[in-house]
Amino acid sequence: MKEKVLDEWELELKKQKKILEAHLKELGITSEMDCPDFPHCKIQEKYVEAVYNSMSKGAGGGFEF
């Protein structure tokens, strides 16, 4: 089986996911909605941005599935 090579957008997504998971664990919560800063949590915002960028590959739209 061929191993997938991650592009810069996927690498950033993995990084932001780890940061978000650590943030939730530190707070002792399992849902982003339970964050005291929700919906304005900067960590969550960076994660959502990374998800969007990984789907659009940094372009302003046109997701690649």
C-alpha cells in the first residue's frame, strides 16, 4: 500500500488538530462548545481555518474531495 504524502495544508491541519486536542484536554472538556471562550476561541478559529484551507488547498474556494 502506498503511503500518502501530506501537503502543506494537511500538515498544518494535523498541527492545529493536535493543538486543539491539547487545549480541550487541558480544560477537561470533550466538546469545543464547552470551551469558556466559545465561539470566539482563537485556538478553535485557527483549527477551523486549517480545515477550510486543507479542503480548498489555500485557494478561495473550490474544495477538492
